[in-house]
Amino acid sequence: MKLVIVESPSKAKTIQKYLGKDYHVVASKGHIIDLPKSEIGIDIENDFEPKYVVSKDATLRSLKEAYKQADELILAVDPDREGEAIGWHIALRLKAIKENGSIVNRGRPVKRIVFTEITKDAIGKSIKDSRTVDINLVNAQQARRILDRIVGYKLSPLLWKKIRFGLSAGRVQSVALKLIVDREREREAFKAEEYWSLEALLTEKKSAKQIKVVISEKQDESHEFSKGLVFEYAGYANDKSQLANRDSATKVIDKVKNANWIIDSIVSKKQKRSPKPPFTTSTLQQACANKYGMSAKQTMSIAQKLYEAGYITYMRTDSVNVSAEAVKKTQAFIAKNYGNDYLPKYARTYKTKSKVAQEAHEAIRPSDITKTANKLALDSSSDKVYTLIRNRMLASQMEDAVIESTQVKVRVSEYFFKLNGQKILFPGFLSVYPESTSEQLLPKLTESQELFLNELFAEQHFTSPPARYSEASLIKSLEQYGIGRPSTYAPTISTILARKYVEKEGRNLIPTDTGMVVTRLLEKHFPNIVDISFTANLEEDLDHIAEGKRVWTEMMHD
């Protein structure tokens, strides 16, 4: 009998049905070994040697009993550093491997299998392509865990002494908090500047009604225009600057309200818009936050269930790569259901731009592109996430959308007003993954044609401070700066919310007084911890360890 160990019971259940009676699939329910909670658990003087303890005695006992009946051990834990470390710890405690990952008993094989989707074919292939435990990945996880523990133990006493007992700080969360605090400081220092907008309602036929002029100092007042074309002020001659105040707005109004409005130019351009790549962890979290208001934690919880049920590929990834087979199946589905016009000449390939891209995962995509959410009988939230993933994957292999953009400029006195129109000539990928592209169709107009003024609406505005971070924009910034990993975005945000360093107001993340004080203390006493470049460089060091290019203990000494 072959013993297969995975993390979760639901994943075990799905895999068991594919492997059959010669295999026994059991779950470790995550890490069974960790650093102790009551002490630092690291011998810093002895090359940072960790003092691991068993955190799940009952689980380990049941794994040992199962292993007694097995003639082969297969580690089918998640395909990342955390998964590699879980498998290593388990195999070590079962006395199946040595610390360096080598097998204890050659007659009793230990295999590490890696797959990014839970399907019969993928699991079968992973067994054929099995390997040994990758000790470099284990070392990268171990270095990260030890580093985070040391940082926490050094910072927490300062926070207890200066603020309140029970507070704590971490390597990634401290940088995330600083980004939010810095944005709040920018907002507090921001000085709003006044400006005015001016819109003109024009028609092709002259109206007998008197020209209506509205000057509003109520910001963002809702103004309903009558039927016609709404042009916006576009400056004069070579000056396209905004109207600075009420006087400048009324000056323009006085000059244009009785003048002739003549079309000066009509410029149309055809533009192609290309689809975005399939989702990574970061872009999925951003899309679900922006479209459905889901938290990163909620998105990952749903994605985890979809993965463990075998419906999508592994959900913690920073890669936009897709297997050749998946691309081929997606193209076949598009050709059959949308027609060949919706297929580009060549299959699309995407390059991962993330600074911190690590293991060679696939992007997040459906395991079977032909299955809709309805076929899978999903609950409402899972339906939304799955459909978004599926549509994004379909769109990523579809033809460009072709859009015609038109700008009409009207000259009146020495001023210009403009009107933008947009027409979708060919929807392409927009037919399955609509973006903020709505048609604004214009009537047939000609240059030198006269239009007639019906209404003028001038409105006061003030420049806005930089927007507060939302979960989506914070995740985007963390990824751009190279801070954290796909597995850390959701826990980082959950942690700073749970510790009351940040509060949510709608979708905005606002630092609390405690969060502001914590950041100020860290800036003063531990500037490296809240330094973006320092933290990003540490992530690169961990990558080098994972690739076998750096010894983890040397990094710790540095």
C-alpha cells in the first residue's frame, strides 16, 4: 500500500477517488511541526538552529500508524515552499528521510509529487514525474520562518513598553502598515486647490428656448441636461489649463453664450485593446475586491475550496504561465462556441512581471474550461469567483477588441470645447470579460458644421488628496514593491486589521492611533524593518536560497 499525505481532508477525499484502493490518502491538516509559542525557539549562537516542537500530537500519531502499513510514502502537499516544508517535517518525523532530504531506506521509497490542479491526469503525471524533497525550498521556508520569529521577538517588547502589552509587529505587516500610514500622512499634508469645470449642451437644431446658465458651488451636484450633445471645456488656443476659479469660469461663459459654435475638427482612431493574462493570486484578490467587495481572506478561502474540489489550479501563484494543453483546450472551446473570428492567429503567451515570481506554477485557471459554474452547482460566492477565473482565462486566449474613438472639437470665440465618442467595432475578448468600455455613440457630424447652445453648466471642484489604500490597491503595491508572497497578502491584511492597527471604512484602510504610534516607533528604533527596499531585498535573498544560490544560515548572519 502507498501512503499519500496531503494537507486538507477535502483535498485527500478528491485525490483518493482518483487513485483507487492501492493508495491510502490522509491529511496532515497543515503544519504538524512549528517553533514553540512560549519561547523564541532559536539558538542564535548555534547557527540559528531552530528548536521545533510537535504542534499536532494526535495527527502525528495517526500518520505514524498509517505509515506502518505502507511500503511507499508519497508527499502530495502544496506546490510551494510551505508545502515542501510540511512534507519534509512529516517525512523526518516518520523517519523516512534524513535532514538533508535523502531517503533512509531505499527499499521503502519516499516520493515528492507536485501538481497545480487536482485532476486524474495531473495526479497520474505527477506520480510518473515524482522527485525527492527539495531541500532548497525547505531551507527558504525555514529561513523565512526563523527570520519572522526573530523580528517578532525583537520588536514586541518595545511595543509592550512604549504602547501596550500584547502588541506585536512582523516583517511584512510592518511595511504594509507603513504604506497605509504614509498615505494618511500625505492626505493630512495635502492642500486642496480650487478648479472649475464647464459643460455645454449643444444641439444640431436651434431651439426657441432661452439659453440656460447654471453656476454651482455645490461640489458634485447632479445636473440633468436636456437631450443633446454635452461638450466639456478644453481650454483655448495653446492653453489647455483648467479654469482656476469662479471668475475665470464666468469670463468664458460671458464670451461663449452668444457666440457661434462651429465644429473645428473630428478625429477618429481605431484602437486595439488586448486582454489581460489569466489571474495570479494578487490580481484575483484585486478583481474580487473591486468587483464584489470581497476581502483578500474571503477570496482565498473560496479559491482554496475550488482548488481542493479539483475545479481550479493552485491558487497561490505569481505566474501567468499556462500549460500548452490548457491553451489548446481553451482555443478549441473558443472556436466552437464563439467562432474562429474570436481566435488570434497565434496562441497568446504572457510574461510574468512580478518582481518576486518564484516556483514555476501556472496561473489560476479552471481545470476544465468547458465547465461553467452552473454545471458545478456552486454556492453564490464560489460561483462569482469561479466564473471570474473562467472568463479571465477564456478572454486571455481571445482576439483583441477593436474600438473606434472619436473626438469632436468645437471652436467658440477663442475657446475650444470637446466631445468624446466610442464605438466597439469588434468586441473580441470583451464579449466574455467586459471592462469599463461602454459605447458612446455620436450622431453623424461634419467639420465646419454649426451647433447651437442650449445650456451651460459651471461647477466648482477641489483637487482630491491621494486615495486611501483599499485591500486591492494595497496588494497591488506590495506586489509592485516586491514585498511578501502570494501566500502572505491575505494574512498580512487580516493581521493588521485584527491587531487594530488599521480599520476599514467601506473599502478604505485607515490607520488607527495605535497603528500610527507603532509605525512611528519602528521608524525611530528599527528603521530597516519598515524600509521597503530592505524588506524587498530580503525576499530576493529567500528566492536565492530556494534556487540553491545562497546558504540560508549565511543570510541570517548578514
